Amino acid sequence: MRLFIISFFMLFGLSFASAYDVQYNKSDSLKVVELLEGARRQPSGTNIVIYFARQLKGLPYVAHTLEVNRTEKLVVNLRQLDCTTYVENVVALALCMRQKAYTFKAFCDNLCKIRYRGGATPHYTKRLHYFTDWIADNTAKGICSEVQSPNPPFTAVQKIAVYYMSTYPSKYKMLAENPEYVPVIAATERELNKVSYRYVPKSLVGNTELMRKVVKDGDIIALTTSLKGLDIQHIGFAVWHADGLHLLNASSLRHKVVEEPMTLYRYLQRQRTMTGMRIVRLSGM
């Protein structure tokens, strides 16, 4: 099947060659090109992040969609999404639009760039597992930046204290099968634990003039957590409605990608272990 896909794209001037292994289905490659072509037809001024985020609504939520191989490959799966792969796919598509690069190869290159430290060839220990790491590495690449002011509403400080992966390697298929990776992950955790970030506590995530100035449609919302050993519990995209801020996300509660009908304020009040939100803005969007 993969040979067929490559031939198809070559016929249409969309040759696909890669220095790394890519795992995908025919439907994934066709979906990427369809999404990019649809975005090209949108009027000037369209919020392209929100456009792509909404195009993926209704896709099923499936956890651990990257944990399917014995050796790391770039997994492209636009049939099933978890919260992280949902965000990554949308960001990769948005980068293609910014680059005016409308091919499946460009999408794969962007996905690899944002998913792995320094845009390295896929390897499990180079994958940006903790979202704090994802933010920092993609900020260094010029892809995004974190918003941490003004104060208020950024009145709280998150001191990073991650250790979950190295403490519970049996919960991760690749770590269980490759115990030599655990010290590498632990070293990454120790580096992350040197930093702190300002965030908006959930009591302040309201429908206020200040919040509407601070949070923009298409910003990545990273929901902070009180769960021990973790930094971020859930991620999605910000979208404002008349009644307040809402979350576009691959939802384990709704079992699919949704534009959450309740406001983010109400959503957070129901989540005991979620403490607030960090805000990440894509560059040039």
C-alpha cells in the first residue's frame, strides 16, 4: 500500500521521500492534502489554526496512538487522535500554510520537527513527551512562544517537578521494552525540573475584558495539574464564544474531537486535579 501512495503523489507532483521511517495509511496522506487544499481556498484573514482544528472535529479520541511500534517511527494518524497528536497535527498543517508548502512531505517534515527535540530523526528519547519540554523546544525553533504576562491574570507559578515516566516505566511500552532509555528520560526530567512558569489559575479563567486581551483564538491552552510527577494534564486550542472561552480538543470525556460546549471556566471547576492554564502562541499566525 505504501508504494501505491508514493506513486500517487509522484503522479501529482507531490513526490514523497524521507530520511526517516513514516508510518501512515493512504487515507492519512490524502486527508493532509485535502486539508491543505481546503485551507488555500479560505478567504484572507481566516484564522488558519482554528480552521484546521475545526476540520478535525468528530474524529475519535484514542489514547496512545504513537505507542504502536517496537522502534520509533514518525506516526501520522489523522483517523484517531489524542490531545497531543491533535494539537501537533493542527500545528504541522498551520506551518505548511505559513511556508506555502502544500505537500504530504512538507507536513511530515513539520510534524517531525515539532514532535522531536531539535527536529531530530525520530527516536523515543528525543520525543518531547512532557508538554513543558514541547513548549521550550518549539520556542527555541521559533515555532511558538509562551505567554506569561501580564500579572494578573498570570498570578500563579508552576514549579516543574516531573518524574512520572522514569518512575513508572512499566506504563510505557517502549520504556518497558528498552530499559536503557529510562536514564535518558530521567536526565531530561532533571533538566525540566530547573524551571518555573507563570500560569492563570482556574479561578481567573473568566469571560472578562482582560482575559479576552490576553488569550487569542488559536492559542494552545495547556492545562496545569496537581497530579504528582506530571506538568500538564490536557491540551487544546482556545476559541472565544459570546459566553466565554471554550476549548477545541481531542476529549477523552466526549470520546472524540469537540469544541467543548461548556466554557473552559466551567470545565475547569469540574476537574479536581486541573489547576489552571498556560498559554502558548504560534509564531506568525
